[in-house]
Amino acid sequence: MAILADEHTRVIVQGITGREATSFTKDMIDYGTRVVAGITPGKGGQSVHGIPVYDTVRQALREHPAEAAVISVPPALVKGAVLEALENGITLAVVVSERVPRKDTIEFLEVAKVRNARVIGPNTLGLISPGKVRLGMAGGPAADVRKAYMPGPVGIASRSGGMTTEIANLLTTQGIGQSTCIGIGGDPVVGSNFLDLIPLFDRDPETKVVVLFSEPGGVIEEKLSELVMTQKLSIPIIGFIAGRFVDNMPGVRFGHAATIVEGNRGTTKSKIEMFRKAGIHVAESFSDIADIAKRYL
Amino acid sequence: MRLLEHESKRILEKYRIPLPVGRLVSPGELLKIDTPVMLKAQIPVGGRGKAGGILEASDAEDAQQKVSLLLQSNLRGYIPKSVYMEEKKTVRQEFFMGVTYDTVAKAPLAIFSPVGGVDIEELAQQQPELVRKEHFTVASRLPVHRAREIVAETGISGKLLLGLSSVLSTIAEVFLDYDATVVEINPLGLMDDGRLIALDCHMEIDDDAVFRHADIAALEKEIGRVEGEKHMSDFERRAAGIDNLDHRGVAGRVIEFDGNLGLIIGGGGASLTAFDAIRSHGGRPANYCEIGGNPSVLKVKELTRLILSKPGVDKIAVIMNVVSNTRVDLVARGIVKGILESGKNPARTIAVFRIPGAWEEEGFKILSKYGIPIQGRTISIDEAARIAAKNSN
């Protein structure tokens, strides 16, 4: 089983005529994702890789019912696009766009909460449930996705899009498949963080173990450790925390917007300590991830 | 983007939050003062008072000297470019109030404490009952009645409750209107006549929202607004220049280290992973970097040449995660070209080349042609780092 989306999920792409969206729409279709319509205001009537384009989400959904939206529009337009999707009943929005103002993110997350919808991102490459569905651009062309990912019992949630594929690849090369792999997004505030996703994996009967890819910055790992300790989640978790050298470089921003040590906050040292305290397995080296995962399969 | 105190205070002024009378003084300016003043170095970092960045002066001569002193000081890594001079206010009590985002709860957070002028995080740890924190929503904002609820929880009542709640509600307005990520008044002072006054203010604006605030964008462009001690090294500056050669992909965030092994690594997460792994296997990196987004051959070539031009660096490790957008062949071509143009032998210079993914067959052909061993997707980042460390020691 997959969490969030599967082969039956019907998908619209907002901003489908953009360069990036045009390209990943093709990759999604090639992988078997049910892309039913695209939206670009002002470009209704066109088509992209055979997918009809509409001016509004309402028009698109009237002709092609869908549950999920992949959103790739310029930063200033993201809030409007997500709200449009949510108001028209979309229950899963994957926001690929980067550099979204934080207030806008919070604002559409407030609406998503009221409407009981889920948001992945912003600033995410998306998610893949191997063999079933892929939302966004994770993994690149379908042929490359098939090389790196395969169906199986390991869930992945990662603060880095590229490392989502890298972890899947590490597991696949050792014959271990994945249930659902999610790039949660590199911003300080994302729609679904580790705290939101781990319970979903915990409830999924087919996911036997979850791998988390973490970086310096923020306190989400610390909060997750508290959750694991108080709620006694039963799913085994493997945490890999990259960027240990960043602990000695406070104030320097790395990779993603959220990857920064501020004073003593956000160090990998504190994350590792908290993980250990909570019984989360810390993979000392990247290759250890696969070795630890094997113990639970 | 962190605003300077005087910039933040101009915003508070617009929202009619009472402030001490003050102005910026320029270096060498002849000062006339009749009452004691506070001289405050304008630097974009906290802990200014403890570092000696706030001085009191009682007459003009004293003030003049202290302004010059502040402008020559190195305070927490910054040399102040300006000094803000304010009338000295005597206060009966100090409070803390602030608004920020709780990134885990994904909501704005209002914070109030009847104890001000202290490090709020320390206080929250030692005496959590003195720090009141409550979430609110962007949609409902923080109306005065909500602010009143928060302040009243700390036991404050009467006229003071009304005054404090009004200021707290107002800074939440500032926070939302300006796309701030932090607005903090610490301390907010209570004067003998019962009025409240903002003695200091810390404000940070979301970098991704500056585009819709013309006034903040103008500040950001001001030359010589702040001067940090952390200068880029010459090497880092030249690397940044390479990243600006064209708009195709990034070959950026180069940070210099003192080792012997040059690194061309990417993207963000994989660079952090590879750097740690190389060190743990005993390798000594000469630099950190993040390439990605399919950089041009030109950029990769120039970055390779730059890294190889560092004294003592004769090996380069090339490690990326399985790529989907960046093309393996273009990176391979850039690196080989850079090595050849540096007058070196590619096979002997590359400590490891490990980039699987898009266009890998074409990339591997280029590597084979120059006798460079191919590490495919079955070699993990960690294993690649081990090989690189071994080949560079």
C-alpha cells in the first residue's frame, strides 16, 4: 500500500504550460500517473502532451474529476493557486514552487487544515509510490525513476529532494523496495513535515520501516523525538542526519532555506542526541541506512 | 533580512508605537545635547549590549568620543556603519513581547513576558511560567481582545493590561503587514507617567517576500548598510564570479577549507552527506560546494580550474546524488576540460567520479576515454567518499 496517493489518484497540474511543468507532466504520464487536466489562466483550450488545458480549476474539474494537484507557478502566484485548488475540493496539493513567502504558505495551510486537505511542500520535488504514482518531478524521466525506485516495504521522508532518490537508489541496489518516498520540501515551514508523515507510515500496513533524511536547522527532529517518546509509535525509524560539519558554522546557510544553525539551535548534535533518546536508529554512515533497514524486513 | 534597530523603529513609528526621541548621527558630526543620551551601534545581530555596542553619554564631548569609539569597534563580527542616538529614558519596569512563526505548528506565535530586557529563550527554559506563548492565525490576525487574553494570563490587569495588549496587537499587525519572520520589542519600558515605550526593536523580513515591499527592497540595496567581519576569501569570491558566468544551473556556495582534496559535489543534501563522509574516512577537503540544476560545461570547467589552482590541491572528488535534472555527461565534460586546461592528467587528478543518473551512459563514455574509473549507482555516496579519501592521502 502507498500513503497519500496511488495508481487510482487523478491529478491536475497547475501551471502546466510552464517549462518545468511541461517537462515533469510528461515524466508523470510516462510513469503511469493519471494526469487528467492542466490549468494555466489565459491558456485554456491548449493541450500539453495530450492533456487538455483549462483557465480555471473549476472548469477543469467539471470535465475531469481529480483528487490531487501538482502546483508549479511563480512564487507570487502560489497562494492563489493553492487556494483555488482547495476551494474546488482538491485534497492533496503538491507545491513544487520555490521561494514562496512564508506568510502565504501559512495562509494556505490554514485553509487546508479547515478543509481537511493535505499539502506537500512548498519547495519539494514531490513524491513517488514506486510502481504506482509519482507526483512532481522527483527522480526525473520515468526510465530513471524505474532504475532508482522499486516497490517494497520502506517509507522515505526527506528534507532534500535529491536525497530522496539517492536513498531509494541505495535500497533498490540492495533489493529493498519502497512504499512511498516523499521530499517534504526545503523551506522552514512545509505543509507536511516528519511529525505529520510518520503517523501515516505507522498506520500503513505495508510500510515496515521509515527512513528520514535530515539536515541542520530547525527543531522538527527534536519535536519528532518527543512525539515518538510520548505516543509510542510502533514503526521503526532510521534517521540519517547530514551536515555534521555545519554545527561549527552557525549563521551560514547551506542547501535549502531551512538549513542553517542559529546560535545553538538546529545543530546535528542535538538532533542525533534526541533521536537516540527516542529510540530512533541513527545511521552513522549513509550505507548504514540499508543495513539497519534489513533488520526489520 | 534583519533590519537595523533604527530601520525597525521607523516602522513602529508608522504604527504609532511610542519611542524615545532619536536619530542617526554621522561620523564626525558636531553633537549638541542637553540631556543624557544612549548611543547605539547599528549592527544586524543580537547581544549588542553585552558586546559593548550600547553606551551612555551625558554631554556633547563625551557623546562625540563614544560615537567614534563605536564606529571603530568590532561587535560580534560587525563594524557598525552608523550610530543611533536616543534620549535616555528611565523606566519602572521592562516587558518582553514578540511575534514569530512556530515552524513546527505552522502558525504565527505571540510571546509575552512581564520580565523584559533578558534573553527570552533562557528565561523560557528557566522560568517557563513567566513566558506566555500563544498561536494565532494569519486569517484572524491578533485582535486586541486576543492580545488581552495573552497578557492577562500573566496576572497583569488595569490600565497596564490595556496598554500592553494594544502594543502586542499592533506588533502582530506589523508582523503580518511587513511579511516579517520576527518582530520583537525587548525591552518595552513602563515610564513613571504610566506610558509604555519601545526601547529596542528587532525585526526580520522574509527574504522571499521582499519583492512586495518596495521600502524594504530599497533598504536591502543600500550600499554600506552593514559591514560584516566574515569577508569572503579571494577563492570564494572568484567562485561566486564563476557562478554568475551564466544562468544555467548553479555551481555555488563555495566555502574554502584548508585541506588538499578539491570537491565538486551536489546537490544540497548530497553535498552535506559527501562532505561529512569524506572527513569521516580521513579525507581533508579543500572546499565545500553545491552544484546542481544542470550547470553549464563552462561553469563546471571554470570551477574545476579554480579549485586546482589552489596551492596543494592536486586531486578532485566529484560526487553527486543520483541526478535527474543535471546531466552526467555535461558535468563530466566540464571537469575533464577544466583538468586539461590546468595542464593535468584527468585519470590521475580525479580521486573519484560518482554521478549516476540522467545521461550517465554518455557521461561514462567521456570518463572511459580518459581512463577514469566509473563508479555507478551501486557505489554509495559513502563508498565514493572512502575511495576519494584513500586516493588523496
